[in-house]
Amino acid sequence: MTVKYTEDHEWVKIEGNIATVGITVHAQDALGDVVFVDLPAVGTTFAQKETAGVVESVKAAADVYMPLSGEVTEINEALKDDPSLANSDPMGAGWFFKVKLSDPSQLDALMDETRYTAFAA
């Protein structure tokens, strides 16, 4: 399993041609307590960097961008019911949605953990 990161502070876990997407620890730290998430509809297709959702916290609202082009295959219903999962387990139970990749070569432009850590510092 490969994990990549975007400059917009999303993480992407790749398993085959499916990407699981969420916000990074850095993003949830900056946002504070997450109180609401607006997730895309299953079956919706997005281009890379299009707005795919919104996360709202006690401090601010932020767009969630599609890190890779593709079709949404699943959303995290548990996150809709309990948005605080984005804070308590952002890289696990707090995932946002899954996407079937339409252009896996876009992965090459994303950062690995080392580059992302330096970028976010």
C-alpha cells in the first residue's frame, strides 16, 4: 500500500486502482475540532484538484480537493455521523471517500511522507 500527500493537505492511500482519501494530521491540527463534513456523492466523477467536499471546524471551513482524477466509489458514512473522527483518527477511521483512479500517472506528482513532512513544517 502506497501513501501519498498533496499540497492541499490531503492524504491518499493507494490499493490497486482505488485511492482512499482523507485530510492529514497537519490539516486537522490547523482546522481544530471538525464539526461537519460534506462528502461527494458516490458515482460522481472529478478531475484532479476539483473541489470534492468541504470540512468545517469550530475555526474555519475548508475545501477538500480531489487529489487524483476518478470516480467516487464509496464515502465514509461513519464520518458523516461523527465528524470528530477526522480529528481523532485522520489517517484511519477518519477517511473521507474512495476513488477509482482514471489516470494513475497523476500519482507521480504527489509527495511521499518525507517530502510532505518537510512541506508542512
